[in-house]
Amino acid sequence: MDENNWKVEWKTDKVIVTITGEEQTDEIFFLYYNGETENATSDSSQ
């Protein structure tokens, strides 16, 4: 893991953290300020 493998986006209601890799799908984490969380995957090769 290095600075090229992740991205953080600050939104008004949450933080979105995206972890990327060359050999697997991206992992996307939604961290809401109220304590709730969600996660998803995204195929960056498409």
C-alpha cells in the first residue's frame, strides 16, 4: 500500500475512501459522520 493505491474524498455527509490495485477490483468505503459505513467494489478495468 502506498500513496498511489488509495484516494480520499471529503463530502458534506461522509468520507469516501477508494483502495485500488492492479490485480483486483477496487474497494470503496463510505464512512458517514453519523457512524454508519458502507462498502462497494468497482472494476477499474472496465
